[in-house]
Amino acid sequence: MDGRRQLGVFDATMLVMGGIVGSGIFMNPSVVARGLHSAFLILAVWAAGGVLAMLGAFIWAELATRLPEAGGQYVYLREAYHPAVAFVYGWVLLLVTQTGGMAAVAVTFARYFREITGAGWSDSAIAAAVLLGLTLVNCFGARAGSNVQSALMLTKTAAIAGLVVLGFAMGGGRLHALPLLDRPAGLGLIAALGAGMIPVAFAYGGWQTATFVAGEMRDPARDLSRGLVLGVAGVVVLYLSVNLVCVKVLGPAGMAATTTPASAVMRAALGERGAWWIAMGIAVSTLGFLSQGMLTAPRVYHAMARDGLFFERVGRLDARTGAPVTAIVLQGIASTAIAWSGSYERILNYVVSVDFISFGLTAFALFRLRGACAYRAPGHPWTTAVFVAACAGIVASTVIADPENAVRGWGILLTGLPVYLYWSRSKKST
């Protein structure tokens, strides 16, 4: 077996939650409120995003039970379709969706870190330092990385719980059930709901990355499937609670008027001291997200190298820790370079478009891999079909909202095909 099997259900649950909860839940409620102007619609899209994430968790839980190998989604795509499809997924993960997202989140951490401490360093320098530090921690193995990740996840869960409890108890305001809709039912409402789902989908994304470390689970068929369902369920409760308190304290108009709704809620509850504490919580939350990404995604690059589709050294495991150290360092360097350049924050605008293409393809893989299995996704094939259709709808919404960025993301995706042909031919020649 690859690596050392050290992780259990609790670790899997913390990895799932840590892969989802970054800075999005603290920022994206205001993005949604700028397009949807009633409490009912705002909460409805967040609830719909939670349902979609749970459907995905059920699908990935069955796939993890069927194929409990390190690499997760990469392995599912390889087995269901073709190694080229899996390689392109890993290629985009390295160039766009993982490293670019981590770089942007690291810069977000740096901004809050400077606000809290008054440090005179640049955002890029702080972001680079934290990325390199987490890279070093995860080189010591899955247990070291998971311990850091679990501690950060518990800390940011406490911060979110504090936001919700104090907001409801001391933030003032009231919930207004009416009006249900902010415009007549029709195509305009459908388009607004689709646009609202983009930031929601981004905020809920990341639960799938826990499958990357299946090879280091003690019992991946059992522990990973349970962790996926428990972790996503926990995040849905957290997210709906945050949005409920934001709607109560700020109202839809107040949410739309701020770019930091969590800080606004805490300022209403405790004044500037409350805003400072939630800034601390956001900093920890972003740090936890980065820690989770550093731990999980390198297992995909390791799996690519193991298949002969990447540099051979990337596939090696450290004899002492069992960690894919070269793969971890490769990702750390790439994300640090992007963070240092300071020009890649726009990448988040088209991450959703690329990500949900791979989500839809991976979910459809369940139709191709279906057979006898200890765990079966509830409601398949109907729930799986709904998830695939929703992914297609979200991708279409990103094209409508920002066609230029969507095309740019797809362009990077397509560059993976000639690279795959090069590596596959190199493999044959050897």
C-alpha cells in the first residue's frame, strides 16, 4: 500500500470541513445579497447549495468506497473514462483550482494578519511565508499535517459558533419573512438565482479534496465515506446559521452594502472589539483552509507520477514519514510564486467554471462504475442525475456572468491535452 495508514473518521471529517470552510462564508453572503434582495431567496440559495453539497458527498462517498486509493477524484476519472481525462484534471488542479485558490486565500490571510498585528510586511511576503511554513509542516507526514488541520478546524468552528450566538443574542435586528420574492417570477428571477449560486457553490466547494488522502486512511472504504457525509452536514449547519444571523442583524440591504458581513454582525454585537475578534477568526479560517490544501492535493500529483504521467520523483514517498514530499514542495512553490506575483486573485473568478466541469464528470462516473458495493449513494440514479444537471447549470451561469474568464479557464484546461500526449509518449518510449 502507498504511504502510511494513519487517519480515521475524525481526521476525515475535519479534512472535509477544512476543505470547505475558508474565507468564503465570511465574505460571500454579501455577494449573494447584491443579486438577491429578500431574506427568503438569500437563505434559499444557501440551502440549495447545501443540498447540492450533500448530494455530492453521497456520490463521492460511494466512489471512495469503490476506489479507496490515494488520489481520489483523479483515480475516479481515470477508471471511469481515460487517463487523459484524469491527467487534465490534475493539470488544472496544479495550475488553477488548487494553487491559485490557495494563493488568493493566503493573500486574504495576510490582509487580516496585518490588520490584527499591525505588521509592516507586504501581503505577498506574509502569504509566501505562511505557504512555505505549511509546506514544511506537511512534509513531516499525514499525521503532522492532519493534527494541525484538525486544531485549526476546531478553532474556526468555535469562531463561527461565536459569531452566530453573539449575533443572535446581542446583534439586534429581526427576521422579515416577507416578501418572499424580490421580483416577479420568470427568466429574470431564474438568472438571478443562477448568478447567486456561483458564490454559494464556491463557498461550499472543497469537500472532495479529502478523497485525495484515501491511501493514508486506516479504513478508507468506511472512514472516508462517513467523514464525507458528516463533514458536509456539519458545514451546511454552520453556513445556514451564519446566513441566518446575517439576515437577522443586517437585513438583505445591509448585507449588500458591506463586503465584510461577518465583521458587521460582530461590530453590531460587541463594537470594534467584536470586529477585531472575528478578524482573528477569519485569519484562522483561511490558515486552516491552506493547511488542508497543503495536506491533500499533493496526493493527486503523486498519483499522476505513479501512473507515469509526471516527473518520477514526484511519485516517491519519504521513507520515514510516508509523505509525498516532492509533490508537497512542488505545490508549495507553485502557490507561493502565484501569491508573490500578486496578480492571480482574478483566478477565483473562473475556478468555479473549471471545477464544476470536473464535478459533473466525476459524478457521472458513478453511472459507469456502478456495481456491488458496501455503501451506495442514497437515491441513485435520480440524485446523481440532479447533481450532474446542477453542475451543468452552474457552469452555464459562470459563462453568462463572465464569459471571458470562463473561456480563459477552459483554455488552461485544454492545454493539458498536449502535455498528456507528451508524457504518455515518453512513458511508452521508456
